Amino acid sequence: MNILSPMATGNGAYIIHKILAEKITNYQLCRYNPYWTLYPPALLFLCRTASSPDIVHTTPDYAWWFRRKGVPLIITFHNYVLDSFIDRYSSWPQRIHYKTDLRYFTKKAIQSADMVTSVSRFTAGLVRKDMGFRGKIKVIYNGIDTEVFRPQKSQSQKKNKIKVLFSGNLTRRKGADLIPRIAKLLEPGIEILCTSGLRNRHQFEEIAITPNIRNIGSIPHYDMPRIYQGADILLFPTIREGFGLAAAEAMACGLPVVTTNCSSLPELIIDGKGGYLCEMGNVEKFSAQINELAASPQLRQEMGEFNRARVEKKFTVDRMVKEYEELFEKVHHGKFT
């Protein structure tokens, strides 16, 4: 059984499909530059040199352009940005794009798909609500390689500085605009480290000038375990996550997570046990919870251990791969229910 996965690079969904290509025999990842999507008909000519697939598996946004006659199509919603809530966090070109061609292509993908999957219950529910989709959506949570993303072997309890990590693109959707305000309310000795994310963009000047914030730049995904292991707390003030890959990776590395009580994140973080779920945009709450964790090495350790155990139980890469393999087998044999 040959599976073809056309995927644009530079996003979290690509990382997951790359893992599937590494773990599943005859799963062929066909990567392409996202600039190809500026002229979608050009996508028809991509991935045509690949061996004849038995299944096409990709994301819904441009899946319609990769469909092949007589070949089952599986689409996976890794996130959802077409609803009105996202408007306030989008530029005007993005709003136009979301409400016109991207919505049209997504609807066509759903209509063409033999199976629809999602990486969280929240995202599945949002697709049903906003798209009016009444079919089955199978939830397959993303998986973390717990041999790669693991706690640091030895870590001193006495530290000069507590390192709080922000991992993601520096955008309002990720809550990057809140970071300088949170930083100003932190106790002395607490430093926030900010990655620039996969897009390598720096949008907020205050991040560069706030004394207890350090921008560590764009970090390759293969180097992220080292970054998590060098941190004490993950700060994740995002406003929307399809799954929350950064949160799950940090959990696997034994970090407590201070994040937003929204979208898929309550499916990952157990409030008060693995970290704290804060009201969206509540800078005082984010900073207070970070200060509490910074003051207690024992609490950080307990929450980190809880998170590590939770990932090992629910969010491993082996579990994810097994669920996709079972799905591919069913679809290949015409069992679409």
C-alpha cells in the first residue's frame, strides 16, 4: 500500500506528516514550498512523479488539487482558521483569503474526502459547527517521540535564573503581544526566552527592549529538545491551537505549562496538575502563575513529572502511528466507517 502525502513546508502539520513518513513503510512525503499556493492550479503539477498511490493523505486547505481519480483521499485538520473568531487576529489579506478561496477549497476537500480526521476534539467540533459538516471525523491526537523529547537527566534545583520558554511564531495568534506585559509583572530572577518560530519573523519591538526577555531566534525542530530541557516553564498564551504541539513537546520534556484555557489545550493540560489554564489575554493571571511556579522547585518537578506521564499515556508517537496505520488499512480496503 503506497500513501502519498503532499505537504507545504514551514508549519507544524508538516512536522507530523514528516514523522509519519519516517515511521510508516511506503508513506511518501511530497514537500513543496508554500509559495506554490499563491497560484493553486500549479499544484496540479506537483507530486506527479511519485509512484502510483493507493491513498492520498494531506491537509484540507489544498487537498482538492491533489486528488486523483479512483484513489481514496484522507484529509487531516491540524488547525482551523476560517471562523469569524480568527478575524480579529488576522491581517486584511488573510481575512479575504479565508473567506473566499481557502473556504471554497476546504469545502471542496471535505466533499471529495473519503475520510476526515482531526488532531483534537475541539478542532473536529469547530469543523462541524463552522462548515456544517455532518459526516464522521476521526480524532487522532498528534504524537511526541518520548525518546527524543525527554526530561534533562540531571538538573540542579538551585538556579540563578528561572527560564520561561515561549515557543512559536511571534504573532498575536500565539499571544506574543502579551509577552512584554507578562514579563514586566514577573519577579526578579525570571527570564523569558522567545523563539522566532518556523516563520522566523519578529513583529513586536517591545520583545527586543524588555530587559528580562531574550529572543533566541529561529530554532530547527531537531534542536528543540535541548531548548525545552534548558527551560523551567513553558509559557503558551496562544488564542487558538488545533492541537498544541509545543505544549505537548514541553510536557514530554517534563515542564509545567502555563497556557490559555481555550481551544484544544484543556485536552492536553490538566489545570492545577500539569500547569495552569489562564483566561485568554489575562496578563496578571499568566504572570502570577509563572511567579508561583518559579518560587517552588518542588511544584515544578511534580507538575513536570505529571505531564511526562500524561504524554507517555496519551500522546506518544507510537500510538499516533498505529492509529494512522489502522486507518489507512481500513480505507484501503473500502471500510470508511
